Amino acid sequence: MAQHAELKQQLLSRLGVLERRVDRITGNLRRESEPLEGDFEEQAVQRENDEVLGALDDAGRRELSAIRAALARMEAGTYGTCAACGEAIAPDRLRALPTALRCVDCAA
């Protein structure tokens, strides 16, 4: 359980970092601080950047969801149990991937 406490702190820390990052990306996509340029070519470049930001936003939101789910499993007492077979997930796997839902065998 002490190991889970350490992992929980890591997850909470990562959660905070990602929430701030996703908020910044969302603000950039909404053009809260920098409207589209008047020049069409500059707008094209900005819109290409929006595609990259959109992909980063999607990835960040998926990771946020995984972290929140892991934290919920911790609260429920099911963290570290494979969702597929019900066996314990190896501590090394949880250290490497704290949001892991499945043991190595079931993940393969």
C-alpha cells in the first residue's frame, strides 16, 4: 500500500501538469490570446498548427481520463488488479505505467 501511495502522488502530480497543459492548448485553439492573422498565408500556417494542437489536446485528454480512472480505482480499492483476469498487476508494471488496467499477460 505504501507503494500505491507513492504512485498516487505521481498520478496527482501528472494530473495537475496535464490539466494546466490542456487548459493552455484549449485557450490557444479558441484563440483567447492571439486571433487569426489577417494574412491568408499566415492563417494557413496557424490552422496547420491548430491540427497539431488538436492532436496534443486529444492525447492529453486521454491521459487525463486514464489518470482519473486509476485514481478512482485506488479509492475503490481495485487498483493493481487486472481488469481482464483479476490477478495482481506486477509492481514493476505499475511503476512503469501507473494507469495500467491489465497485467502483462492480458495486455499482450
